Amino acid sequence: MAVIVEIAGFRPASTPQRTAVEGVETAGQAIERLAVSDRPGLIILVNGRLASWHTRLQDNDIVQLIPAPAGG
């Protein structure tokens, strides 16, 4: 099974990075595989829908990581 992980730029004008990841069953496993799990405040989407670390993946799913908005 292969999924695509897209990491949104952490600067407004940056282009998202896309990486194919194989052999994962959950969004969390895909994130760990790319070693980005240490970034606080990530929003996880799978196929455009809000997801969690434990969301099960299917072949060709797209996992998107977006920095959570900050401010106050």
C-alpha cells in the first residue's frame, strides 16, 4: 500500500512537499516515517478531511500536514 504525504509550507509562500510512503497503516505511521512528528501543532487531514494520528489509511490516500494557526 502506498500513500502520499504532503507537508504544507511553514512559510506562507512556500510550496508543499509531497512524498510517497509505503507500508504504513495509519496517518501516525506515515508521519513518523517522515520524521516530522516532533513539530508541534500539526493539523492532520486525510483526503481533505480532518484526521487523527490513528486514522487508518487505504492505498492512494493523501495525508496532509498543515501547521496550526497561531495567534491570539
